[in-house]
Amino acid sequence: MTSLWSECSMRHEEIKRGKLNVAVTGKAGAGKSSFINAVLGLKVGQPGAAYTDVKECTDYILSYHAPNFEHIVFWDLPGIGTDTHNKNNYVKKLGLLDYDFYLVMGSERLTDDELWLANIIRNSNKKFYFVRTKVHDGIKFDVLSRANPRSKEEILTTLRTDCYSNLRRYDLTRQDIYLIDNFKTDDYDFSFLMLNLEEESLQVRIKYVLAYYNQKERSFLHQRKVLLETIENVVVEATTKCKEQTPELGASLNIEVLLRETKRYMEQFERSSDDIEKHEELTGWHKEVLQDLLTRNSVEINCSEKGVLDFCKNIELCELIDVQCAMPTKSNKKTKSWSFKIAFKYLNRILDILYHNALKINTEIIEMSMQGKNFR
Ligand SMILES: Nc1nc2c(ncn2[C@@H]2O[C@H](COP(=O)(O)OP(=O)(O)OP(=O)(O)O)[C@@H](O)[C@H]2O)c(=O)[nH]1
Ligand SMILES: [Mg+2]
């Protein structure tokens, strides 16, 4: 739980992590803080619970993370319709439109305050659900007050119809309405509401993962271009920093230089050992799913001196014939030219493999995300 007014940077941090920031707003005393406690499974006074009271009580903004809804951050906002918080200051003072999603709560017949709020949110192209709280009490009192009590279903239908007809006044006709009671979470629309909120949070995460990996594709392309431009210098380094011939290759190559470059490429294309953890954190997918995806989409590179040597040995003679790269003018010797060609081919091939591996992995993550697969 965190507090304060200047939460903007935190909110943006959460957005960056693909969380759904839900502002719990609405009429003062509607049961906003009680709703958060119901989600947390806590009662007022327990550590981490929101404070609720029969009098106006939430006077600042707090955020809550519920263990069962790890991709949602709930923000408990002060209620509208009091001297302190009213239509004149509510939007600006609370940074109302900074959130991703809204629950507009009311416990009585809808008033202008909730409708005004809903309208502002809708006009800023954000989504909200309308939530009517204290439904159980409403039913109890309805039954007590009538000579011929209505059934629970009849009362709920009346409530829902009433909400719809009020929302229609602002042309909010296709709005989701949930009838809940914060002290009866197994009943009414409470679990349905939470289920749909989770679905909304999934959409946010999918969007976030897609944006991240689409951007990654562009950055891989750029990295490849930059690395390609450095190859000739590395070739010069690998051939000039070598005194002895490598008999297996019939060439003079500094294998260490080539190995260093291989490691650099691997880092750039995210093939180092902790990159799987990075994917795991970004996507929220299981490690095994990602491991399998990575294995399926990548050619293994043996990142050792022996690996470099073996790779160079396997470069076919015919592949080297048309290799053209700028060689130092003074080195006309045959071996030098041969070494140049091998180093040049090696670096180009490794770069190509790693780049295409990275693209394939990226593409598969994007495809799976679009199908909503693997998200927990
Ligand atoms: N019966 C019943 N009482 C509720 C429900 N939700 C809240 N209450 C009661 O309504 C009162 C106000 O609840 P809060 O959760 O503090 O309301 P709030 O919207 O956070 O109020 P402010 O922060 O002052 O705007 C408290 O006495 C709660 O116990 C509900 O679903 N059913
Ligand atoms: Mg409150």
C-alpha cells in the first residue's frame, strides 16, 4: 500500500509494467473503500486494509495491490459530492483522468454526481463500469417495507433497469452495470465484476507486450545495421593481432577477438542467460513456455574458443570465394587474405544467425500474445 497525492510517477511506473490502474471513484460513502477491502479480503483495522466509516473518510489517494489480482492496481479515491470534493475540483485535484480504468460507484439511486463523472470518463475515451453497492441491504429493506414482498430477482431487475434508464440520460446506454454488496462477495455480481476486471487487465497486458516486442523488432534491425558497420574493423583486429597460424584453418586468426565479438552479438540480441528472466517478467509467462519457445526458435551457438574454431572450420570453401572486404593494402599475402575472408564470413554468419533467431523469438511472442496465449 502506498499513499499520497503526487502519485503520478508511480502510476506511470505501473502502466509501464502493464498493470491495469483502476480508479475506484463515485459518490462519497458509496462503499469504495469497503469494496477495496472486500477485494483484499480484509476488514477495517487490519494491516493493509482501507479505512472506511459511516462519515466522509477517504481524504487522500491510496493504491492497493491485491494478491489475487496481481495485474491490477486499485486506487481508492475520495468520493464526490462533499464540500471538499465536488464537480468544481474533482477532475483536476485528483488527476482523475490519469487512470486506465474506472469503477464509478453509487449506493443509492443514481445522482447527477455519478452521471457527471461517468460522462467525463466516457468523453476522455476511457472505460468504466458502473457499480451499485449495498445491494443486499436494499433487498432486505424492500422486503421489510412491503405488504407483498417482491422476489430477489424482481428487485435486482428493477435496480438494473433503473440504472440503465438513468445512464441513458447521458447516452451511456451500452455501459456495464454490476450490482454488488461488499459484505456478500459470494453473491450478486461481485465475482462477475472481478472476472471482467481481470479480463480488462489482460487486454492491457497484451497491448503492453505487443507494443514492447514490436518496438524490439525495430531495435534489432537497428542493432544489426550498427554491428554490420563494425565488422571490417573487427576483421582487421582479429587478423593483425595474431602472430601464429591456426593450423586447422590454414589461417592466422585471433580467436579471442572473434569470441569477444560473438559474446557482444549475443548480448545485443538477448541471448545471454538472464534474458529468459527478462522475457518472463515482461510477459508474465511461465519460464518453461519461454524456454521451449527459445529453444524452438534458435540455432545454438557454442560460445567458446572451440566453438569459434569449429564454426570457422565448417565454413565452406565456396562460401569464401566471393567474400569481399577491405583489406589493408600492405598485406598481399595469401594467408592474410584467407584469414580475412574467414573472419569476415564468420562474423557475418554469427550476426545473421543471432539476428534471425531474435526476430523469430520476437515474432512468436507477438503471435502468441495476439491469440492471448500463455497469460496467467
Ligand atoms: N450494507 C453495506 N454497507 C456498506 C457496503 N459498502 C460500504 N458500506 C458501508 O457504508 C459506509 C461507507 O463505506 P466506505 O467504504 O467508507 O465508503 P467510501 O465510498 O469509501 O466513502 P468516502 O471515502 O467517504 O467517499 C460504511 O459504513 C460501510 O460499512 C455494502 O456493500 N453493503
Ligand atoms: Mg473511502
